[in-house]
Amino acid sequence: MAEAATQQQPAAPSHSSSPEAETVLSREEQKQQPLYTGRVQVYPKSISGRVRRVKWLLLGLCLGVYYLAPWIRWDRGPGAPDQAILIDMPDRRAYFFWIEIWPQEVYYLTGILILGALALFLATSIGGRVWCGFTCPQTVWTDLYMWVERLIEGDRGARIRLDKAPPSGGKVAKKSLKHLAWLLIAFVTGGAWIMYYKDAPTLVSEFFVGESSLTVYFFTGLFTLTTYLLAGFAREQVCTYMCPWPRFQAALLDEDSLVVTYRGWRGEPRGPHRKGQTWEGRGDCIDCKLCVAVCPTGIDIRDGLQLECIGCGLCVDACDTVMDRVGRPRGLIAFDTDRNRIACSAGGEPQQPKLFRLRTILYLVLIGAIGLFMLGLLTFRSDLEVNVLHDRNPLFVTLSDGSIRNGYTIKILNKDRAERLFTLGVEGLEGASVAVIGAEEGSGEGTGEAPRLGAKPDTVASYRAFVLLPSGTLSGKLKAFSFVLTDEASGATARHDSVFRGP
Ligand code: SF4
Ligand code: SF4
């Protein structure tokens, strides 16, 4: 059976017999209550079971994806990075397999963040804190660190004894080995994060011979340190005090959300039970506290749903083990709904959880709509864009012959991996002529041909353009028109609306 829990619950205040005193602490008791409670070291005990197996599976999957993804290659042609997932800061590009995102398309990132948030809302309203308990990086890395800790220092009882033991060679050796292993994991984790920003094989070959930039060393060091501190030392304190999610996740739960629940109606009155004793007139909880001993946040789920509970479900496995041992049905602690808890406490029957409710349907509809919208944007994404900026000063110039000239900066976004040649024209401005500084020879002003503009592969080409209107052509102070850029090879066009200003 589990060792007695070392996590201490705050002592219940003693109450006087007056009715007010049953809910309000006396002045003396208030003085004795500390404003802040010191941290109580948690020594979670290892446990096996169905939930633990799911957690191991997800842990392996999450870590596998995180560490290996930067090593996946994706051929994009000559001159382009061949890393499947890469955020190329110097060239301002984000690559995800066949998708290449330009800075102007940052709305894709916004869409992904919105989808992520909605998926989190949906998961929470269905399964409570499943994200926190199973896939949150803080949980995954803490789990990994605890696994290493157990491997080196032993399970809960051995770790408690080791911490209490006076300094010795064995203790120093175990602690040093543990911290070395933690630092190694932290370093690999920090390094892997940098690989999402720089070609992984190049980074590794440069890193260990001192050829990486200071930025790379700085951020690897920073992420190594934060992983080591958060997963090795801060652990459950991150979830309880640093993370904002537990504060507002209650707003996403309702009576049909599946949360880790102690079925008090079945477990109470609790108390020790000896083999052969009757179960008549008592609850199934034998008060062994194994559920507390395995809890990574050190709480007692029998006190009800608490902010500290990350919904990891390890207490479910713990209690199922105990129930198997004492020959009672599993599920004294289980993922259950508040509706069932209330119904069963009143002697009713449990119901199947309702997955499709107004809020889950709403989240699903929003996820579907935004997902489809983003898919449409990606499918019909153009590999050509033109941006035009009208000169601010001067807004127009009147030439000696009375004609009016406006200046513009034209930016051609060639998202193709091939060099392209375009012709630039205007629409909606009768009698206008266009001249471009840097246009191809034999085109543009004085040649009778529209200016031809080149753009190198996967770059932004910038040109200065001047639009000229003969004297007396412009009626009014301004006229709206469009620049039209046409790819000479494919005939693809891009337009940008602008205005022509006059006196
Ligand atoms: S709920 Fe289960 S694991 Fe927890 S003390 Fe009771 S019997 Fe033990
Ligand atoms: S109470 Fe249970 S579900 Fe909640 S954190 Fe502790 S072990 Fe995990």
C-alpha cells in the first residue's frame, strides 16, 4: 500500500459552537493563518494503468514530433531551404512542407492561432483539462523529468528517504547524475527549438565548432535554462501560479464536461478496511491515500474539483488499482460529469455524457468555417502580388507643358521559384503614360511599349514609377485608376487600385 502522503493539507480550523463561528474564523485563528503558504515538496509515486498508458503514448508522440520534425527534408528546388518546417527569420519566410508564408500573409498564422484556441475550448468543454493533463509542454517535460528522477533516485519512498538522508557520496552521486541528465534533456530541448529557425544539419555542424552566431548560443542557453527550471524545479507551481489557463477554464466547463471526479456518493463514509470485513454501511474508499500519493500536484481529489488539478487522471489509475485489490468495482475516481455526480448523489442513475451540446456544436461550426476559409485561401493563393504606394511629397508635379505627373513606388511580390518578366500598365486613366526607372531596355518611355519589369525568384522587386497625364485631361482633383501587372510568360495578372492627383 502507498506510503503515507507527505503532502500536508492545511489543517482544518477549529470552530466554536456559535453558528457564525462555523463559517467565520475567529480573530485568533485569522492571525494564525499565514498570508502565503510555503511550497510543500511533492513526491509523486509511479503508477500504471490505462490512463498512464495513454499518457506515455502521447508523451512519446509529442516529444517525437518536437525533436524529429526539424530533421524532415522537403525539396523546394535550387536556392530554397530544404527543411520541411522552418521559420526563416533573415529571409522573412515561414515554411511548412509545401506551404510558404510571406510576412504579408501573417493572417495565416492568426488563423492557426484562432483554430488552436477553438480546439482547446472544444477539448476543455468535452474533457475538462485534457490539454493540461496530457499534452501541455509543461506536463510532458515534467513527466519526462520525473521518469528520469525515478530511474536514478527510485520511487516516492526512496526519494523521500534520500532527501531526508544526511549528505553522503551516494546521495551526491545520485543527485549529480539526475541534474546532469536533466541538463542534457534541457539542452536537447533548447537546441531543437532553435532548429525550427535554422537549418538543423547546418546548425549542428556549426554549433559544436563555435561557428554559430551569438544569437543561436544565447537562445539555446535560454531555452535550456527555462526547460531545466520549469520541468525540474517549478513543476506544479507553473500550473498553479504561473499559467492563466486554470483561471478561466472554469468558464468553458459545464455540467456535461468530463472531469476527474471522486464519486463521493459511492466512496463515503470512507475508512480503513480489513480483508473479510463487510462493506455494508460504509463507502468503497479505504482511505489509503494512494490517489494523493500519485498526484503530480499533491492534492486530494476527494476534496472536490480544485484549481490545482490538471486532469491528468493518474488518481483514476491509482484508485482502480486499489479497487481491484479490495475486490470492489473500478471507477471510484473517474472521468465523469457533474450532472452524473449530482444525480447519483441524490440516488439517481448516471447518464451517457452528452458530447453534442450548444457550446460544443458552436465550437465545431466555428472550427469548420475557419478551417474551410483558410483552406480556400491556401488553395487559391496567388504567386504574384503587387503593392503600390503613392508619393506623399509632392503629391503631384505640374510640368512646363501643363501635363501632370504622379510618382509611385511599385513592389512586385514574385512568390514563384523562377525569375519572371512583367509588363506594367494602367487602367481607368485615359491618355496616361507610364515610365519606370529600371525598366528593361527597349521598353517604357519613348519606345511605345509598356514598361517591362523583371523580378528575381522568391523576392520582392521594387521600382519607381511615374504616371503622366497630358494637360487638361484630368477633371477634378483626383481620379481613381488601377495598375495592372501582367506576367509575360503565363499571362497571369495582378492589380492594385490607386489614385492620380492633380491641382
Ligand atoms: S479514493 Fe481510492 S485511492 Fe483514494 S484513498 Fe480512497 S480508496 Fe484510496
Ligand atoms: S487530482 Fe488526480 S487528476 Fe488531478 S492532478 Fe491530481 S492525480 Fe491528476
